Amino acid sequence: MDTIQDFIRTGQFLKALTELRAASVGRPEDQPTARDTFLAELLQQTGDSGRAMATAERVLAGQNVPALERARCHIVIGSVLRD
């Protein structure tokens, strides 16, 4: 996830999205909520608003979602609705 965060910090959202997708292939997800939150953010940043919204809503529908991920998902939803 550090590489993905580095790409996000430098505005390289497509690279981050590609890295996130590659990192999740064939691996058990240790932090599925964090991964899906990153996915929602990256989808929104790369213009896939519909999938971003659906992913954020799916995270929010889960149980025991940490407050940080909930807040980030609400930001994604708000950004999609604003645009």
C-alpha cells in the first residue's frame, strides 16, 4: 500500500489504480475496507464516478468500518454528487 500512497501523493492516480488492482490479484485481503476505500477514491479521481459511488456505498454498508474509511467514503460520495 505504500507504493500506492506514493502514487496518490504525487497525483499519479492511474498508476496507483493499476498498482492497487495488480496487488490484489491472487492475494488474501488483509485490509479489505482500506483497499476498497482506496479503490473508490482512485475510481473517482480517474473519472469512473459510477463505480466510485458504488464502491464507497458498499464499504459504508459493511459492519465495523473504521471511522477513517467511513469519512473517506463520504468524501468520495460528496465529490461525485458535487460533480
